Amino acid sequence: MDPRHPGDPPEEQLDEHQEDASPGSRELVATAAAPAGQPADDPAGDPAGDRGLAAAPTAAGQAALDAARALGRHADAPATLRAYKADWTHYAAWCAAKGFAPVPAHPATVGAYLASLATSHAPTTIRRRLAAIGRLHRFNDLPWNPSHPDVQGPLRGLLRSHGRPPRQAAALTLPMLRALVATCDRSARGRRDRALLLIGLAAALRRSELVALQVEDVAVVAGGLRLRIPRSKTDPGGEGAEVGLPRGRHVETCPLRALEDWQEVARRKAGPLFRRIGAGGRIGHAALHPDAVRLILNYRVRLAGLAVDAFERLSPHALRVGFITAAYDQGVRDEDIMRHTRHRDLATMRGYVRRAGLLGESPAGLIDL
């Protein structure tokens, strides 16, 4: 068994986040807070009302409307809806404490709310809070003008006065990866974590893609593995993609061997590939929550005694960034890296590469200081 660490809470603590059946966007805004005089459980789920519709649609017409609304509930990713709901809840609570009406929001109220976040929240979080407020107003057909001076003035002011660059995700280098893998013993938890780390980096997967993998999505083929990624952040329509992982050159870092080692104890032919493991070492049926990847990574980092650059943070994205920088160091072409990582924007991918080469490629090293 792996040594237990107080910073390694069991995945059971993530139960409250486990549900992926998040409410649809229209249901979210209806339940978050309804304007005065409007019932929160408006059965139409259509805050704009049925203006422009036939007075009495036929059964087929009503079925078409219901089908469209049902699809509309799945327009946003569950994680996006959870973030918007949390943001709206925070804003509504702030309004209640300050005596403001949350909806319809007066521009000055929104500006005051944004100003209250200036010293405590990152600019990206503040912008997302603003987007969540706007989302609720648009879906409820309420007046919304984010360009109003009472909104944009405080926003620009706080960005100028308190703006700070976000801490970038560090790259998980190959030496770091080997150190993490070395902490994974032969227990079920150790085998799972080893496979998760190696497949995550080799396939350059986002954490959501990693925990969404099903056993059926991974095929052992001649020379390695073939992964099917049904859906991703940049593929909300579910067109899917396939990634090939050749057999590793080293036993301890071979994704294929790590997968076979994990499956030897998991013994699953279908369902989630990476599953939760109980305190007693029992392998469960539920998939890991995306945040469990962060917990696992941090736990292994502590066990390995690794230190991270103060300018950066070691997040689950480190697996993806680690692949990009390692491939670049080996001279892999941009287009080949992008095909593997499924990046659509060269500038984004090159941003990781540029940071990796800040020291080695800096012209400051050529001026004989």
C-alpha cells in the first residue's frame, strides 16, 4: 500500500462534485434567482416567454419545442454550468448583504460588485463572474449592457491597479515524471496513479479528457496503444479524435505496460478506465472526478519531494505542457505536436514552447556577461 499522506484525501470527499448531470443552462438561471414577481420554477424554462409562437401549437409542434429545449439544456459543459452557478450564488449573496437587487442588475451595482473583488480575486475570475451575471440576464430576457461605463470603468480600473499575470502551469519534465512514477507502488492505487500519469502526459490529455476515458476507448494494438477521445474542450460537438501511444522505451515509463499493470487489478472490460479507490483499497465503479487528478498529482509530488518554480504552479495541465515541451526539445515539428495535442491555435501551443526556451534560447546568454 502507498504510504498515506494527510494531504491525500480519499476520493470519496469529492462526492458532492461527482454528478455530471448538471442542470441545463435554462434550468440553472431559473433556479439560481428569479426576478421579483416571476416564479423560480417557470414551467416554460423560457424566460423570454412564447412570444411569436402559435397560440396553440399542435402536438407535433409542442414536441418540437420540447425537443429543442431539451437539447438547449446540454449546450454548455457541466463544468461551465457549475462555475456559472457558483459565480451567480456569490453575486446574489453579495447583493443581499449590501442591500442591492441582483436582478435586473443596475450597471452601478455590477460595477460595485466587481470593485469588491479587486484585491481578493484574479482577473480571470472577475471576468467569469461578470460573464455569469450577463448569462443569467440574457436567458431571462432582462436588460444587460456590460459595456456601460458603470461596469467597464471599475473593471478597467481594477485591472490597471490590481491586475496581475496569471501563474502559468509548469511543465512536468521527464525527470519529474520519473520521480513521480517511482512513488507508485504495486497497490491498486499505485498502479492506477502510474497509468494515469503516463497516459496523461504521453497523450497530452486535459484532466477532463483523462477521467472521461472509458475502457472501450483504449485499444492495445501492435506497437502500443490507440486512444479514442470522444469529446474535448475544443470539440464540444463530439466529432472525436484518436491518439496513438507507441510502446515506451523504458519499462518504468511505458504507457502500455502501465495500463496492463492497472487492468490486471482493475479487471474491467467496460466503463470508466480510471476509477475511484476506497480507503480499504477497493476499486469502485465510479470514474474519478476531474479534480482528483490534481489531488493525485499533488500527492505524488509531495511523496517525491519535488519543488516547483515559484513563478509557476504544478496543475493537471502540467501533463499536457510537459508533453509539448518534451516533444519540442526532441525537435518534433509544430504541426506534428499540434496534431497530437489537438491544438487549433499555433500561438497557444507556441506559448508553451516559448516559455520552455526562455533560458536556453535567450540572447542574453550570448552577450558574454
